[in-house]
Amino acid sequence: MLRKALLSVALFSVAAFANASECTLNLNAQAPITVVGSFSNMRYTEEHAYGYIVNLWRSEDCLFGLFLSSYGISGDTPTGLIENLKYDEKTGAISFNARLTMGKVAPDPVKEVYEPATDTYGFTGVMKKKSLRGAVLHELRNFPAAKPLTPENVVLKLSQEESSGLQYLETYSQWEFEAKEILKRRGHKW
């Protein structure tokens, strides 16, 4: 099972990204939404944060959300729109991609010219009521010296506190507006 999950993550990392999940393209702007939850394994120190957060909402049969990743100074956690989301409600199988910018890199160290990092993340796993369990694959596409891909097994637990903070959005258009504002500041730069 884990082998299949890792293979799926690897395949998703090379898939072309869409601007939105296919189902969101057909949602009515005034469609009511509900919070599925905020799933996290984020660890905090005085100044740093490490881990992932997946914030998910639902409208009708459509899931959508945001993916956050941090491994450094706390604050303004890099955030990406969840794309290519696939979910099987019967089995709980879920997979998605996200694009983030985790910092800057110099693709050619000799020239020392820095550009925004082109980080891609793929997640494949199972969603239960209180957790997302699976594998995260992180790829840094514009840094040739990056280490080989190593999937990371994760358990992201449902955070009631974080989930309650997502309740203020009532319609898909409100969610879309808020997501765009967050992504302007913390979204990918490529």
C-alpha cells in the first residue's frame, strides 16, 4: 500500500498543474461551503515552525483548500492552492499537488543570481475524520544540486482550534476572495 502511495506521489509531482480543481470550475459563486478541517503536524519553537498544514473546505461534492509548509522562521508560512485534488469518499483515498516558494535559490552558483524557488509538493494518502495519513513528496525544480526526491511519511492530525478559525467563510466566492488575498502575500512566485 505504501509503495503504491509513493508511486502515486511521484507520478503527481510530474503532472501538469491546473489553476483550480476541476470541480471548483463548476461551483456557483454563492454555493454554501463547510469546513472539512485543518490537518497539521506543525511543530513550533520560540522562533521557528516545522511541518505541514492542509486546510480543506467542501461545497456539494467538491473539496478544495490550501497547503502550507514551513521549515524555518515562524510567520507568513508559505502557502499554495491545492490543485489536482482527487478524493474517493468511499475509501478516503486523497491526493493533490501544490506549488509554493519556500525561499530563493541560485540555480547557477557561479553567477550568484537568485530567483524564487519553484517548490512543488505532492500528497497521496487517506483522509479519515481526525487525520490525513500519507506521503508528501517535495521537489525543488529550479535547483539542480537539490538532493534526490525522498517521500516523507506524515500524519496530519485534525486541529479543532485551527478548524474553528476557518468557519467564518460561508460561500465559495468568499473563500476564493480570501484565498487570492493569502496567495498574493504567501503564494508561489513563479
